[in-house]
Amino acid sequence: MTAVATIESGLARDRRRALARAGLRALGNGTLTLVVVFALWQAVVSFTGISPFVAKGPIDVWAFLVTDPEAAEHWAELLPLIAQTLQDAAVGFVAGMIAALVLALLFTLSKAVEAGVMPLALLLRSVPLVAIAPVIILITGRGTTASVAVIGSIVVLFPALASIMFGLSRASAESLDLIRVFGGSNLTALLKVGLPGALPSLFAAARVSVPGAVTGALLAEWLSTGTGVGGMIQKFSASARFDELWASVAVITLVTLLLYNLVALVESIVLARVGMGGTLAR
């Protein structure tokens, strides 16, 4: 019992160390990303010669949202816009990830389905989304949740599909053959071996899809719903409310970076717990 307890204690200690390293790595990556973004932002404002009346830097946005006596009112105006954009992004993210997972499974199970659908998907990917958005809006209706879901999911779908298919293609051939020898179908082998083995690729797809989903939500709001940050950017610009414009873009960008690093943190923790922390290089 003493030996067993010692082994369990060692495993728990190794697990805690792996989780701590994952957390520190995510924190370090997030901090570095924020520093780079703020530096590039300030450089654009300072060295492009844009009028200070139009271009607002990080210090200007900080003053508008924090030190200004009316900062609370500014937040009260921006928070509903941010919440709406995040809601629209969540719709596109979920729809795109589900579609990518289903298509990846179908393509892996049937080469005929892949040969029939993949050319259409590649053709759709090659056409700018802005060009086909009017057709999507005409079919789904302007200002509907369906238009947000379709536009957002298209942005998410293709990178996620490529990542998931890559993960499924790396499944152990010996394990797949073992399941088939014992009477398992191709679907069973895929679900029991391929999908668990593709866990790093699934997390990578989710991580990459976070900024894509926000971009898709902003595009859908601009072209279809007219709500959220995407719908208000043009209105802020037209009414010369540049403080609100830059503040809304800065906040949604910051939230996107935080969500990206949150997914990366969850990815690191889960993969460390299941012993797959080094499976997918960053």
C-alpha cells in the first residue's frame, strides 16, 4: 500500500506541475500578445500621420473608459454592443464547429462524399464572403439569427475542418485494425480511436476559430443585423464619434484575445491531464 500511495502521490504531483506550467504558459502568451497589440496600435496612431481627432491610441481609450468622469455612461453604452457581438460570435462558433466536425467525420468515412463535397467547399472558400453575403442574407432573411449563424459558421468552418481532418488522419492504423478485427464498424473505430486521438487538433480548431467567430459576427452585424459592435461601427464613424468607435473596437479585440487564451489554457490543462500535452506543437 505504501508503494501504491507513493506512486499516486508522484502522479498527482506531476499532474499539478503540468497544470501549473500550462497556466503559466497561457498567462505568458496572453501577456506577450497584449503587449504586441498595444505596441502596434500605438505605432499606427503615432507614425501614420492620421489626425488625432480621428485616431485614438491606447491612452485615449483608457481615458475614455476609465478616467473620464462619464466613463460609467460610456460603459453602459458599449456593454450591450459587446454582449450582442459575443452572442452572435457564439452562434457562429457553435454552428461552424459542429459543421466542421460532421463534415470531417463524413469525409473520413467516405471518400465518395469527400470527392463530391470537397470541390464545392473549396469553391465556396475561394469566393470572398462579402461577395456571397447578399445571397446568404436573401435566403436566410435580413437581421435573422440564421444569417448570423451561416455567415459566422463559414468563417469558422474551413480552418476548423482542415485541422480536424488532419487530426483524424493521424489515428493509429493498428488500433483501427484491432477494432475492425473484433467486428467494429468504421464508424466505431473512428469514434473510439480516431476522435480521441484527434483531441489536440479539435482544441487547435476551437482556439483558431475564436477570432474567426468574432470576425464573422462583426461581418454579419455590419451586413445583416445592424446590431452589436459591427452594426455600430459605421454609425459611430458617420457621426464622428471616434472615441466610441475606437473604444468598442479595442474592447471587443481585448475580449477576443482573452477568449483565445482561455481556450488555449483549457487546451493545455486537458491535454496535460490526458497525457497528450506534447502531441501538437504550438
